[in-house]
Amino acid sequence: MTPGFADEAALEARMTEPSAALVADLARAPGDILVLGVGGKMGPTLARLAKRAAPERRVIGVARFSEPELEAKLAAQGIECIAADLADEAALSALPDAPNVVYMAGRKFGASGDLPLTWAMNALVPGAVARRYARSRIVAFSTACVYPFVPVDGPGAAEDVAAEPPSGDYAWSCVARERAFEYHSARQDTPGRLIRLSYAIDMRYGVLHDVAQRVHAGEPVDVTMGHCDVIWQGDANTMTLRSLAHCTTPTSPLNVSGAQHVRVRELAAMFGARFGREPRFTGQEAPTAWLVDTRAMQALFGAPSVGLDTLVDWQADWILRGRRSLGKPTHFETRDGRY
């Protein structure tokens, strides 16, 4: 197997290594970088990657910072931290101006438990941010869940496929988030990109972590959603930051994920081979799934730097050595849009 990571520090160091292409693209998008929603699963490594790629710039991370240790950790990495609730318009107005904004805030897990909050965070807050930063470049995270299910034997949904999710308040609230950014971008001439991300992979969480954990524990793997797309989180963050130099006016979507679709059953078999145990399964594979066509992304940025076999090796090693999990399952098997 490809050697894994000694610890979380080594994992994050690898995840935040800037490429020459990232450094070059950031040079084309000068000025401070403001990361809204830096406290999520991807935010801390994206902010650190930006700071390592452009150490002379201010990288400012905004979150509620309910975990004080995160604020201290980011500050030690040279990232300026501001504690603020983006749903508070006075707090949003008081944030510093910045020519580059990466919008990472949103609500997925627990979405069904408080639907008004889900819609507020995924639809109302984006509109307020778009108005506040009308003169900035805004690269905003979205999701493949805005698409309808597509055949698993096809190329996946390209960016011109209509955003019509099959069901669920979460997915439709994400469509609303895109519409808010599109509306304000068109009327304010705000350049931007909507990053339709499909499953970033960090050894501490993600689809690979979920499948590997179940195979290792001898638990059945649900193959109801029988196919998925995945991408190394370092690559996803890199492509997101590079998108600051590839904004369009008005804003437009860009699929970000791996270069190949992954069959969950085959993924479980790969982990089974590495763990020396036969995987168990439950559910019936559907002929459709949330899959994206990443040819536009690859035309801009090239293929992801880390392939599936390496990701599986790293994940298997992480599980075998009992390394920490974030305890945040992806629910990749969900087809009804309820999270």
C-alpha cells in the first residue's frame, strides 16, 4: 500500500501543500482572501492552503468559532480570525472588505430537524453576503445534490443540466443558495463561481472513511446509492482557490470531483482486500445516482493530483492504525434528500 500519514499534523501538512499552479492563479486574483464559514470540515485546511500559497497576504477566516481551540490553531498558522454569525446582518456589515471571498457557510446535517434554519442558512444568508460583497470575486460552495439523479453508466451531470434535485428540503435550499448568488451577480456585475462539490476526502471523514469503517468492523455496506464521486480534499481546496482567477460574470457553476465514478460495491471490495476480510452488503443498487461530469474542471485545472487507489491506501492505513474520526458520517447512501 502507498504509505499513509503518521498523524493528523502530517495529514494536514500534505493537504495544504500549495501547487505551483495555485500560486500562479492566486497571483491573478490579488488582494486579501476572506473565508466565510471557515469553521467547517474543509474550511481550516482551505484557509491554511491559501496562506501557504500566498504568505504575504491577509487570509481572514470568519465563523462562530464554537470550538475555541480552532480559532487558536488558525491564528497560529497566520490566519486572522473573526468570530461572527453571518445570519446577523450587523455582524456581516462589520466584516472587512476583501477582493476575494470564499463562501463555505451552509447547513446540511440536521437539516431536516430545523427546516426554517436550513433555508435561512442556505438561501437568505447567501443573498446578504452577495449584497455585502458585490465588488468582490465570490467563489461559493454548492453541491452535486442540486442535480437530478443521472444514469450510473453515463458521464454524469454536466454544468448545463438543470438544477432539479429529486427531493428534499436540503437539496432545494442549495438550489436557492445558487439562485441568490446568481441573482445578485447578474445585477451587480459580481464575478464568481459556484463550486458543485461532490464528496471531498479527508482521512477523518468522507465516503471512503464511511465505507472503510464498515468493512473493517464487519458491518454491512449500504449500496442503495450504488455509485458516487470523490476527490482528495487537498485537490478540492486547490481547485476552489484557483477558481478565484477563473470567475465569470455573471457567476456560473463548476463541478469539482474526481475524474472517475466510483462503484460503492467495488470500493468495499478494495477495502476488503486491504483489511483481509470479505465485505458485507445491504440494499439494492439503483440505476441512477448523484454523479457529476468533471470535464470542464479538468479543462481548467487538469485531473486531480491524487487518484482513487492512493486514497484507498491512505484511508485503509488510517483505519488500521485506529486514527481519529470526526464522527460525521456523510450519509452517502441517502436518496430521499433528508439529512
